[in-house]
Amino acid sequence: MSEKKKLGLALCGSYCTYEKLFGALPALAESYDLVPIMSETAAETDSRFGTAAEHIRQLMQLTGRMVVTTIVEAEPLGPTQPMDALLIAPCTGNTLAKLSHGITDSAVTMAAKAHLRNGRPVVIALSTNDGLSGSAENIARLLNRKNVYFVPFGQDDPEKKPCSLQADFSRLGAAVEAALEGRQLQPVLRQA
């Protein structure tokens, strides 16, 4: 039996999508050796969708690893502890902007920077309320960047949140597989 590929799993603060993400993790864990990473905000913030401690416990239970939560812990993930791919799920508009402009100020952005410098794929599972407004330019920039791929996404609530975009969390595994093959899973924009 072949060894599983190593997949970094980086979570940002779109807490409303965590239930979908945690539902998809068992299937990902069957195919990949998961390395859990959380932005400092995600690792410290309690919300109406659960406490930070509960989310960390779930990640540790599903991955069998301690969660990386600081820049210092994330830096070796590129040069000395390389991963085959990095999945940022969910990726907020804030983190998307930082990735688009090369800002490294969290465990997630450091993991992405460390990973990209080795020429390996970063897969973004978008979840932002301003995807069709303030974040649109950053989405376009990253869609054209080498080694950056998106999980197919679309509007999650066109009536109440007309600018909001969210990845199709049922397609995480397919998007990672496509990225490992050097291609963007199509169509990027899913139909409602």
C-alpha cells in the first residue's frame, strides 16, 4: 500500500462553514495525511457556531495531530516539513486579500507562503460575504496565479447576501486531486 500524500488543512474564521468542513474531513482523512492549521483568530475565537476549543479538539481527533496555530509553527511546513498540497478551507475575504498581496501575518498565510515557495499547489475554499464586491479583484488575481487553485464556488444566499460567495465543500477532495495534477477543477463557478 502506498503512503498517503500530506495535505495541509488551514482554517480561517468563517465559522458558519465549519460544520460543512468537518463533515467533509473523514473522506479527506481516508485519502490524505492531514496537517491541521488554524489562523490565530480561528484558534482563539468562540462564536455562535462553537468554541475554539471544540474546533481544535475536533481537528485533533480527525487528524491525529496537534493543530498549528502560530507563524513560528507554520514556517517549517514549507522547507523542512513539506506538504504535497495545502487546502485553505474556509478561506475568508481577509485571508484571500493577504494571499493576493503577499501579506504574511498568520499561521495560515505563513503556511501558504512557505508552501508556495516550493512550487506546490494551494487550494482555496472560499467563504466571504464580499466575493462579488470587495474581494472580486483578489479572486481574479489568485485565479491567474501559478499553483493557486479554487474549490468550485457560487453564491450561497443570493437574496439575502447578494455579494456572498462560498465554496462547494462537497468538492474539496476533487479540487485537491485536480490541483495535484496541476489543473483547476472546472467549472470554477457552480450553478445555484
